[in-house]
Amino acid sequence: MNWQKEYVSVLEHMHRLKDASRVMKKITDKSKNANDWFLYGYFLEKINNKSLAMKAYKKAIELDKDKNAKQYGIGIFFEKKGLWSEAKEKYAQSIKKKPLNAKLRGRYALSYEKLYEWEKAEEEYLRAIGLDMNEIPWYYKLGFVRERQGAYEKAAEAYEYAAKNRKTHTPYWYYRLGCVLVKLKKYEESTNAFLMMKNLNKSELISNNLQEDIKKFSLKAIESNSDFVKNELIRENKFDSDLYFELGDILTYKKLYKEASELFLKQRIMQDAHGVIEAPFNKDKVLRNLVTYTEFYENLPIEDNIILYESYHGSAMSCSPYAIFKFLLDDKRFSDYLHIWVVNDENSIKLDYKKYSNVIFIKKNSDLYMRYLATAKYLINNTTFPDWYIRKKNQVYLNTWHGTPIKTLGRDVENDFMAHRNQTKNFLQTSHLIAPNPHTAKVLEESYDIKDIYTGALAITGYPRQDLMLNISDEEKNAIYETLKIDKSKKIVLYAPTWRGTVSGATFDTQQLENDIQYLSTLKDVEILFRGHYMVEKFLEKLNIDITVVPSTIDTNSLLSIVDILITDYSSICFDFMAMDKPIIYYIYDKEEYLKERGLYFEVETIGDYICYDINEVKESIENILKNTPILQLQKKAKSDFCAYDDGLATKRVVDLIFFNKTEEIEISKQEEKESILIYGGPLMANGITTSFINLCNLIDKSKYSITITFDPNAVLLEDVRVEQFNKFHKDIKVVPRFGRMLMTLEERELISRFNSGRGLYGSEMWDIFEYAHKREFKRVFGYGKFDHIVNFEGYTVFWSLLMGMKLEGVKSNAIYQHNDLYAEYKMKYPYLKQTFETYRFYDKIVSVSEKTKEHNRENLSKNFKVDSNKFIHCDNVQDIENILEKSKEEIAEESHKNIFKNGKVFINIGRLSPEKGHIKLINAFTKVHQKYPKVCLVNLGSGVLEKEIQLLIKKLKLENNVFYLGQVSNPYSYLNASDCFILPSDHEGQPMTLLEALILKKPIIATDIVGNRSVLENRPGLLVENSEEGVYKGMIDFIEGNYKEEKLFDEQEYNHNALNMFYGKVL
């Protein structure tokens, strides 16, 4: 029976309710389970067999043991299934029979509440209370539905009665009472309500005279405690509601009721009235973090005097964020600012700053970290915030980056697919991005795919971190000497290499390092220091090296101020040190390997005078430098090219820019004025949609349009063939991938679950909340990127149809594509398309890929799903003609495949192995052809769910020597060109790309006479045949026997020109 129930679930999902009812009939014949009878009745009612449905419902009520159905009626079954609209209807029917049943009336009210029909819910809760005034939870529910209507006075009355009269003390009910009183600006009353959360209403516990006596003697103690709690509150990494309560209590005592109320509100992460069970929030840590940040983001105001700093993901106080922090700390204009430093290891905190009351240290990803990310006016980072971060409109987010690149960055790193995705996302969230020179600005724009879409200020200011080196005081230098216990009489040599590997898998040859340092330690009259890149510090812990490893408490640029000779490799530290006009040795022992693994923007040999390929040469170079005047010819040229802004004033320029919007003496990078298009084309599976998507993106005029594509990188990585598809995009196409989980409140999560499960959304408020959540997700993924047009080219996936349907400020148009007869696909295999059709409300245009497919879709979807018929347009897919012709000339790569094309005629089909493609029909038709012409062959290129079934059929029909299903191949055009005739036996298509490819190669074509095929071949070469085995058979025989005559012509260049103009003129 279990398998039958699973089958029923599948049938229901596929909307095959008649079949589901038949199976449930068999199940109920042997079942005494109430839920089975309910489901049977439910399916019967859905197919309009109401009399039998009523009998099944009656049986379900009789058999019920746990839902109290005899009191509530069949509505309770619908409620448990989450079908609130149907539950409401059934409860209404039951109330006609039992109008005085208070419990039933309460369930009826709840169904209105769950449908967001607040006024009706209020009426029904009042009726229920009128029938039973002792059901206290209904008073709370009454308060809730009133609060959702904005009727705060009435809500307060209901909440107060509920909270005071419930036998069990319920703190949350008092919290809700406090919330609505705050909205009414009744702050003294609200504080009393909040205090009652812990039964602390002092007006009831302490007389007024006694309170006055206490005040006289305890005011100082209260002030002291207040300061202590405030201090704890702004420093406690884990959210502690008691601290908010305690400080609110103190402020209440001081009669600062408004301030107290604001603190009492903050004692809960989820402040709004949401009506959703909170258990998942407390059980799922990942969900808790997402909801927590969402609530902070939505509810907490920006605080203008808070600055948050993060450097290298919280590993240290260093780099440009540290330089800006030092500058601001000494600037009297910022004396009342609070400075928040993200530092994960307390040992990395510089001791001097622990004593500052206005400097706070927090841990990355803590509750406090999320709170400050949502409330700090200024955010300064040199790497990235987490993928869930969204900049608020009035926040200032400065990303300083951390070096002039020699090694490739972002998408220029070929061996690490989309590893740079969070950096791209962060850059698009920023209001300001700085660079030390034009080279860095260009690399950041292009390698992180923000060129033409970045809307912040990309300013060439120089690096603030350089000021730490150039402006350092003697006192600070001496402190470094003392910390490192360095002999000042010796020359200081710093070895500072970068890391190896990729962003997603940093590595370092520790044995090489150990051997090199041991060799260098034999040098006389020098102090050898080591400073590793922050990504390789973890590799140093187990090393046994006899030199000083500089601790993270010493900033790198401050350290450089005492260095005499720098040894590095491909690290940007060389550009920092150039400003000191001291020698740099480039130790590039693994140059060839590094070039292959990572890549460089230019040869190290072009910027350095001391290039070493082994440690011997390094030692000799140091000795030569110590004996003679250093040679700095190439280095001085590099300094001129890359270090023009190293004048000790970079920090001032940056502070003037982000705090005072001063742009004098600052070069701001300008974006080209192009129309920007954001396109989603699916997970890049090897199919016609992906081919069309790639063709369109590559052929759009880049002098007028900037193209950005998006996808889920994890989905692309599922198959090597998908990565191969990605590599077909031209390099001038930008990529902003979506990754990470969607931010949401618990209420939004509930509505998303309703929508995805097909239970539906009811009324404008539900849809508004649902839409707002997805607009926030769009902002999380794409930040403040400039997109004039959004195109959902794939058009199937529900989530992506929602995301791409969000029109944020600045978006001029959006469109969603239909590549097939979607109503037929909905009925046959994709029931989830019902939700996709719901998303059409968010789009301006619905684009079919042929005129006939458009008419088909418009008729079916406007009729069955109430889709606006005026939105439907059509636009032909474009073809990459040059690529098709070029690839068709190549030889077939697989030797064993070449023999297929040497004898007899060859029919070829290219397409996935799925039911609608007509493969079984084709093979059966070919069987009859083979009986008449034994040398004829049939070839298919594709893969899919029918692969095993097709191979078994070929074996059964003994066609192994004539029918070849070869799977996916890297170049299908060479096979198509080698064949005699292309055949397409599909049952439904949109605009088949393979037909157009065959037309370009001037191949004879046989295709079933269906809407999609007809739309391509009408008035063009090709034979349309009846969509049946007999029709396909006759078409193949006609071709073999020479009855296929073709007089029509196809001009592929004219076709492409028209298709592109249709896209520009109709879709955009």
C-alpha cells in the first residue's frame, strides 16, 4: 500500500486527479484510515464527482481519531493539508449546521487569518468569543488580526485582556502589547507592558513614596549600572535579550520611557507580528542566521556615528582599513564616533586599542556582527563581507581591495571556476571602491565583471595603507623593533611571498620555505623576517624555522618602514615597498608552474632589477646589495608607472571622499554609456536553449549593449559538459552568478513554501510580501548593478522566473522566454510550470521563439491561467552561422564513428532523449525502412532519460549495426555535415535550433508537422510529414527513392539580421 500512496502523491503532483482517485478507490477498499478516505473524497470533488466525494468525506469523519473532525467537520482535514481556502469553505458549510459551536467558529476565524483576510478574521473571532468568552487565546488572536490591520488601540485592548487573564504567564503576549503601545506613542504604558514580560510592573509592587526614597540613595548606582549594561550590550557577540531588558528597566526607572521602549523592542530579534511558529528558527542554525540578519536589516535603523572595519576576513587589524581607522581616531571631527573592528582572534588585537571606550572588537558572523552590518553607517573592508550581506541604500560601503595585481584575479584565473563570485557580489554592493593606480582600477573592473554596470564611485586615490609606511613616527618604529627584538645595527631583510593554488584551495610548499629560510639564516649581519600572505598563515604553524615570523599584531605596511631589503615573488607587496626606494629581490623559483596555475598580468622581469630563480641567487643578490649601491633602474620605472599616489596623503583623500564627498584631486573611473542587459539562460545543459542563449549573448552588438549573464555556479559544475558550454561565451560577456541562500523572515518563508508547494497565495498583501522578499533577494545577488533590461531566457525554473521578474529601480523592461508549447509540457511532464505561469504577472513581455508557438501559448495560457494576452510577443532565435560552418568542416573526432558514414544513406537526429522528442516513433519507423533498404543508417546525438529504454529497443529489433545512439559529442556539426538527411520526429517544439542548423548546412530535412517545426520550415526548405510512425516512414522512403524535391532557399544572413533586430526592437 505504501507504494500506492507514493504513486498517488506523484499523480497529484502531476495534476492527474482522475487517475489519483482511481488508485485511492483501491486503497480505501481495504483502509480504515481517515486520511485515506479524505484524500479519496478530495480527488473526487476535484473531478466534480461531488456525490461520491460527500460519502468519502463522511467516512473520513467517522474514522477520525485525532483531529476532532466530528466537531469541526471535513474542514479540519483541509486545514491540516494547508489548504486554507478550502478549509474556510468547508468550515462555513459546517457552521450552517452548527451556528452556536464556538470551537468551530474559532477554526473558521483561523482560516480567514491564514488567508490574510484580517477584517473577516476579526469578525469571526469576535463571534467565537461571544459564544465562549473563556477561550483566552482568541483574545490574543483578535489582537493579532487587529494589529495586522493597523488598528493599534483595539489591538492593545485585546492583547491586554489576553495577557492578564491567561492562567499561564505568556511573556510574548505582553511583548505584543508593548509593541502596539509603542506604535501609539504611549511609551509609559508600553514600558509597563514590557516589564510584565518578567512580572516586573513596579507600579504594582512598590509604592510611590518608597520609590522616591530609593531614588535619592541609588541614583549613582543606577547610572553606574546603566553604563555597565550599555557597555556589555554593544560588545556582546551573542544576542542577549536580557541585556536589552535590563537597560530598558533602568531607563524606565529614570522615566525615559521612549528610550526604554525602543530597547525593550530590541530584546527580540523578530519584532513584527508574523503569526508563524518560531520552532524552525530555534532548531536550524543556518536558518536562524539568515532570519536574524534579515530582521536586523529590515527593522534596525542606520546609526550615523558607527564605522565598521574588516580586514582579511577578520584575521587582523591591518591594511587600508587600519590606516583609515588610525586617521579617524586622531581626527577630532570623529571624536564621537564608535569604531567596530572585526577580529576573530583576540591575540590579533593591538593592545593599545583595548583601552579605548569607543573601539569595540567583534567576531565575524556573530549576532553582533550581523547587527552592526545592518546598522553601521560606514563599512570599510579590504576583502568581502559574507554572501548574505546587502548594503542599505543610505549606508556607505568602501572596499579598499588589497594590492596592485601582478598575478591574475577574478575570472582571469582560469583554473578556479567562479571562485571570485563573492568578490564580484561585494563590489556591486559598494558605494565606493578605491585603487592605487589605473592598472588596478582596470583589472578590478574587468576581472570581476563590474565594468559598465558598477554604479558606485571607483576612485584612484592611492592606498591608505601606504601612509602607515610613509608617515610612521620614530616612536612607532621603535615599538616594532622592541616587539620583534631586532638588532638595529643589522640590515633587515623581509621575506614576504604570496600563496599558491587557487582561492578555493590555497597551498604553500612549506618544505621549500623551510629549506630556503634555513639557507638564508646563514647570512651575516642581517636580520631575516618572515611575513606570509594572510591565506598561508595556517601553513606556518608547524614549521621549524629559525627566523622571526612577524605576528599579525604588526601591520605589514608599518613593518615595511624598517625593512632594508624585500624578498618577494608575485605579491603586490613589491609595489608598496617601491615607495621606499630600497631594493626588491624577486624570488620566482616556480615561475613556469605559477604561470600555468595562476597566470600573470605582466612579467616580473619588467619591474625588477634583481630576479632570482633559486635560493643561491637570492643569497648572492643580498650580499651584492650589502656591498654595493643597489641597482634600481627598472624599479624606478615601475614606481613611476604604479605609485604616483604614494605621497602620504592617500588616507586624507579617501576620508574626504567617503565622509565629505570631496572629489578634488581624485580620479574617478567613468563607465561607458551603454544599455545594460542581464540575462539568465539556465544551468547551461547541453540543449537547444543553451545553444540559443550562447548565440544570442555572443552576437548582440557590444558597442551598444553590455551583456551580463547569471546562473547558479554549483549547478553548472554538476557536469563537465556544462562548463564546456560556459567556455563558449565570448570574454566580453560579464558573469554575476547567484550563490548563497535567500534571506527571509519566517513569514516570508511560510509564503514561499505555500507558493512552491502549489497551495497558492491569496490577496494583495500576501503577494506584496512575497514580491518584496524576492526583490530583496535580487538586491542581495546583484547589488546596485546597473541593468536596463532583464531577460529570463530559460523560462522554466520557478525560482529564477521569480528572481528575474523583479523590476527594481532603474530597470526599463523585463521579459521571459517560452521555448516550447508550455501548456503541453505542463500537462505532460512539468507540473511545476503552474507556478512559473504565476510569475508572468511580474514581466512586461512573454516571448515565444516563433509566431505559431506564441499563438499556441497565448491561447492556452490566457484561457487556463488568466495570463494577460497582451504580453505575448515572438522573437526568433539567432544562429552562430560562422561557428556552424567552421565546425562542420572539421573531421569527425571519434575514429569508430567515421565508418558509419561510409556506406549507404545516413539519417541524423540531434536532440535529447526525452518522450516529446519522438525517438520511439522514429526507431519504429526506421525499422520498416531498414527492411526495405538494409544499408541505411540512423544516427542520434544526445542523451537523456530514455537512453536505456532506447538501447534495449535497438537490441530487441536487432538494429545494432544500423542505428547508432552516440550520446553527446563536442562537435555535432561535423556529424550533421557528413549525413545525408536531418530528421526531427518531435511531438512538440518551440523553435528547433537543429532545424535552423541543418538549413545553414543546406541539408535535406524531414520533420513532423507540428507547430514548432512548421514555424521554422514554412516557406523554407524541408519536408513536413504527418506526426506518426507512418508519416515519418513515408518521408524517409521518399528521400531515399529520390522523391524529395527542394526548390526553396534559406538566407541565413538575412534570417540572423532580422532575428537580432526583433530582439532589439521587441524584447528590449
